[in-house]
Amino acid sequence: MAPKKAIIIGAGLGGLSVASYLQMNGFETQVFEKHNLPGGLCTSWKRKDYLIDGCIHFLVGTSQGESTYPILNGLIDMQKLDCVYHDSHFRMDKGKESITFYSNVDKLEKELLVKAPEDKKQILWLIKGIRKFLTIQLPVSKPIEIMDLPDKMKVGKMMLPYAIRMLKAFRISNKQFTEKLKNPHLKKAFQIGFVDELPVFSTMLMFVWRHNQQMGYPKGGAIHLSSLVANNYIDLGGTISYQQGVSKIHTNNNRATAIELENGEVHHTDIVISAADGKSTIYNLLDGKYKDEHIVERYETSTFETIDKTLYVSIGVNKDLSKEPHKTYFLLKEPIKIDQKTTLDHLEFTHYCYDPKAAPKGKSLLTLMPESLDWEYWVDLRKKDITAYNEQKQRVANQLIEALDDHLGDFKNHVEMIDVATPATYIRYTGNWTGGQNSWKAKKETAKKPNAWKIKGLNNFYMTGQWAGVSGGLNLVIVMGNHLAQMICKDFNMPFSFKQKS
């Protein structure tokens, strides 16, 4: 007999996605969330007159034609999501020089060839790849774990026209591509603008989404998107219990049977799904009793590495910066020391002038994410000396403001709001065990590793979200929720289906 009830731990978008798709397919679901808002890391917060988006810089799948659009459109009516499509991915400034990485592939080609003619061969190879993949449809409608032979043959047929170029683009990492560049300004832009370990295919795909306007920013930001998904889940008949932290997962005869809340309440269920922090789930909620080889590899070896930590600094300024590119990298004249392990030679800032909810008219909200590799420093300092902790946050903010003033001119005298989130902040509010906004670092060694959906030896228990995958990302966790719902339905011999909203 199919299970009647599923309990989901965590109301982030990964948890809400799997809960929604299970609810659509006949399950009675209940989500338990430790905080009073949905979204998890996909959230926003108010400081003075500014709404800080703590998550979204872009969302893949915002328009029809992109392969993950149907999955998002199963959760909310995507036609009603007002999205902004930027003219560029980012601009790289070096003194008076600049290189703009335009969204349009023709403008991108022209810009790169003008600014770095000595790299014509590499530039044209990159552009040719982007153009080749403009019509690609990635096979994400069904998880590979439940594909049968006809499914795999269909995928092979879909990918065949792109196979040769895709194989080449997967074999070359961004770092290897960058090393071949001769122009120092272009080389630096690639070094800091794209993840070294990822294949250059990922960079090509980024520009495919930009060019096709399939990757946008939803006005209203993270909290708006999370609220839409949560409200849709409730409309489906689901239940979210807020301010209900989970302290334990009960098992009996190697089967997950219930959860226990921090207040001592026990809720019995047919299956348990954790969309919470992976390490806390395995080592705290399950007391470390259930670990297969995949879990051990993730948490007890060096194969998987967590993504480098950052601060999240938000600055509200009484100045209109809408004429600036939405995202800019620039080199610092003087290095900035963040902690004992981190000294910066460049900064990245994003402004939200295109979203009227981010700042009052004529004003601007900026966010910066400077690296902070010594995450334990912030955690320990906050525990030991909260005054010193706040002083260090202010010190970093002041140095960033000075650098922005030097780069933009007439900036610091217009600052009205400063907010600094550290790794200690993320641990407090999300439980992410290393205080990062994302989970695993993308590496060749882990790219083909299986997702940790289940633990061998423990039945009726599943995991989803960024810690169960091989890397993080908002779009990814939403897709994973859909995929896990399909897998659960198959495990219990239930058909899976859903209707798109529009």
C-alpha cells in the first residue's frame, strides 16, 4: 500500500518543491521549518527603507524554451513572474579600461575581439560553442536514476547534434581555457568571473541562457519567489509548521518512522525527507547511525569540498546607480584584508536599481560578496566577543565603502544603510554547517558522483536540496525536488504527473 503521509524537514525551495510535487500526486505532506518564513536561503530582509535580496542574482528557467521552465511552471504561474533580463552578465573594470560580457552573443563577440584581438582564436572558439548550443534542450524532465532504456535512447537522440562540441567543452575547464588567453585584462576577467573547476561548457551555457533571455531576475526578489511557491503549496492542501525545529529522526527496524521536534513533540509518518543541512541531518538528527559509502565520501573524505565562504555586505545609498551595469568587477588599488586567510585584490558589486522594491526611488541597493575563507574566525569571534565581532564587521564594511567611493566617485557620503552577514549569520539562520550560502564546490572529481537521495540501510528516508546534490544553486534544488518526487512515486508504485500553471 502506498504511504499516506510524508514529512519534509525544511521549507527552503528544495523542501517546498518536493512537498508540492508529492502533494500533487496524492500524498499528505507536512513541512516543518525552524524559522517563521519560507525559503530557507532564498530569502530577503528589510533594513531601513531597503529590501535586501539574500539569494537571487539570476534564476534559470524564467521563460519558455529553457528545459527547466516546465518544472518551475508546475510550482507557480511563471507568466505572472515579472522578470528583468540584463544586457550583460557583468563588466570587468581595470582602471579606465573595461570589458563588458554582453548577454547578446553578437555583441559579446564584437566586444571581446575589439578588447583582446590577440585572443581571436580562443574567443571565436568560445563564441562558436555558444552559438551551437543556442537551441539545446537539456534532459531534465526525468531523473536518470529511474530512466529506462527508451528514456536513455531519447536523451541520446536529443543530445546527438551537440555531442562532439559538448564533449570538447566538457573536457576543458574554465581554468584551462583561461590559461590560453594572452590579453591580461581578459585573462583576469575570466579568472574572477567564472569558476575555475567547472568545464567551459558551463560558461557557454550561461551565455546561451543570457542570449535567449531564459535567465532573469524576478522583481520582488527572493522572498517574493519563496512566498509564491509556499502559497501554491498551501493551496494544494499542504501544511507548513513554522518555528518548529526538528531535533531527531526516529527509526525502527532500519525504517524512518517519525520526527521529534525541539519542543519534544513526536510526529509519526510514512516517509521522512530532509531538505535541511546535510551534515546536521546525518550526524545529529540520525545520530550518525546511518552512513553508506556515499555519505562517508561526502562528509569524511576530501573528495567533496564546501564552496569558499563569503560575507554578504549590503549597502543602501542615496544615489541613483542605474546607469552602471547591474554587476561589476573591479581591481583594487590597495588590497583589503578580510581575515587571516583572506586578502582581496578585487571586488564585485551588484546593484538592484531595476527592482523598485529594493530601494526608494532615486536610491540604490548594492550587495557585495567578498571572500572570507576563515569562516571559523567569525563564528568564534561572535561567541567570544560580540562587541569585537560587530567592530570587525564595521571595519570590513568601511573598507569596502572606501573602495567603492574610489571606484564610483562621490559614494561614501551618500551611504544610508549597512548590513553585514557573516558565516556565523548563515549558521544561525540556516544551519549550514560551514556558514556558506551554497554547498559543494564544483569539481571534476565530483561532477559524475550520484546524488545522495537515499542512505543504503535506511528505508523510507530521503534527502534533497543542495547538500544531497553535487553542487548548489536555486534552480538545481527546485529541479531536484521534482526529481525526488518522481523517484518516491516509483518506489511506491504510484504514477507521477503534474499540470503546468500556464
